[in-house]
Amino acid sequence: MRQRERFLFVFFIFILISIVIFLLSLGGNLKFASSILEKLASPIGGTIFTVFHRLPFISESEQTKKLKDKNLNLAVLLLEIEKLKKENSALRDQFQTPKPKSDNLMPANIIGSHGFIPGITTPSNFILDKGELDFAKVGEAVVYKNNLIGKVAKTSSRLSRVEIIVNSSSSFTAKTQGDVLGVIKGDGKAMTFSNVLLSENIKVGDLVTTKGDITIEGIGYPQDLIIGKIISIDKNPSSLFQKARVESFVNFNKLFMVFIIMTNE
């Protein structure tokens, strides 16, 4: 109560001073002292502002604070619920896919993509929240449903870096649905199906899948994972080989979860 009375007294004093200054300024009598008054009034005004906000009848009530905290907690909870819904949907879709076998899969969340700028670049790598302590190994294939995403290129104790199939350093053997062999190479945005003999019959719309390159340790790309489809063909009669442009069915920008095909070791 005493604090409130003190504030009101100071408040009325400054009202009175303000009126006097205003009346004097109308006659042009305060121009010479304006800068001095500003310097004097500035710290005093700051003090009054601080006192004003500390008064019991002005400060935020405890109930309002609790309500804000509750709303913040609710917003966080809603985000977690939405995340769980997406994860459950991805898990359900993946485990309903007959190939690859679900008992060999380890779900992993995408937590980063170095160099990726939404709307400008295409992801060429993913950082996953699974690593050596989760038994992730370099060279293991990474999929979404029956679509090939890439392979584990590097691991740490808790994280893995995945080289996506459109990465410019990605290269591996593949085949069309008509068993035409070639090499898939990434170019940063899509892929090229090259080293295809000119005599081979390929056409736009053909499905391209992995040929299979599993090592003796069980690491690598299994057979018949979907890479994408042919969208254009470059065929020159004077060349020994033809090549085709291949586009994945997966929108890498939209992925938030993938699955590592674990080895049987």
C-alpha cells in the first residue's frame, strides 16, 4: 500500500512539472535548456517505468503466468502428438511393404541434411539419429517402403550420414524391368542410367531397380529395390552406349523417417 502511495505522489509531481514545462515552452523560454532537461528526465523516466511495472496492481498475475505456461506446454504436447502420428503412419506403411523384410529394418529419424536449402537445392545426404551403438554400419542400404534412398556412408556412436542416390558421388549397377543392365549415377538432382548398350531396348516409363551388390558380410544394396523410372532417353546412333534420365518416386524434401536394412551379423 505504501509503495502504491509513493508511486502516485511521484506520478502527480511529474504531471505538475510537465504542465509547467509545457507552458514555458509555448513562450519559447526553454529552448536553451531542452538538452539538459532531456538528460535529467531520461534516467528518472526509466526509474519510474521500472517501479511502475513492479507494482502489485500492475504486474502480471500468477494466474496469468500459469496460464501462459500451460499454453506453452500444450503447444509442445500437440507437436509431439503430431510427430508420433507421422512416425506411426510411416512405420505402418513400411511394415506393410513385403520387401524388404521388416525384421531386418531399423527405423531412423532424419535430423539433418548438410547443404540442403528448401526450395533451392535437393538433399544429397541425410543425418540420422542412429549410429554405431545402434549397430548401424557403413555400406548398409537405406530405404523408404520399397524405394531405395541411399546407403550409410559414415557413422559415429549415435549418428549416421546417408549418401542419397542422387548424390554426385553415388554410383552403382542397376537394371530395368526388362533386365537391361546399366549404371546409376547421381548428378545432385536426379540420376543418369548410363553404360547401356545401344542395342538394348529401353523406353520412357520403364522401372529401374537395383541389380544387387551384397558383399560377403551382407552389406550393400539388395536386389529389386525401386530406384525410379526413366523420364527421358539420350540415344545417338553413332555411339556405343545410350543413357537415360531417371527420377525417383520419393520426394526427398518431404522425408522425415527412413529405414536402415540391417545386416544379419
